[in-house]
Amino acid sequence: MLGLPDGPMQFEEDLGQIRNDISRIREDISLIQQDIGWMSQLGPALMNTMIELRTIRRLMEVHMGEATQEELAGEVEADREELREFERQNKKRMDLRRG
């Protein structure tokens, strides 16, 4: 624990400890920035996967005769709009991060 220095040697030790702490904090910040970059790429990938799974479900419904393509057209358009809105929001977040 840092306190009042007992002399020049204590001051140097305290200063060295402060420098080490600052270095560790900078490393932590760098790791957090890398994680944020990775996570910002994960969101669009998950959104696309979710929409692809919905599309596969719809194709199976049509194939099994549970629905017609016309019946599902509205859902497909809603997915497209949802993806466009997600991309707009994601672009805004990225622009805010850049600054």
C-alpha cells in the first residue's frame, strides 16, 4: 500500500509500483478494446444466422405443404426490414465508437 515515503528509496519504489499499475491498466484497456471489436462483429453474424434459420423453417413449411410461398412473403419482407434496421443501428453504434 502506498503511503508517505520514508525517504528517497521508498519514493522510487512507490513510483515504480504506480508505473506498473498504469501499465497493467493500459493492457486491460487494450484487451477490452479488442473484445469490443470482436463483439461488434458477432452481432451482425448472429442476426444473419437467425434470419437464415427462419428462412429454412419457411422453406420446410412450404415443402411440407403447411404454408404457401405467398403466405410467407410478408414474413420474408418483415425479416428484410428487421435486418435493414439492425444494420442502420449497428452503423450508428460503430460511428459513435469511432468518434
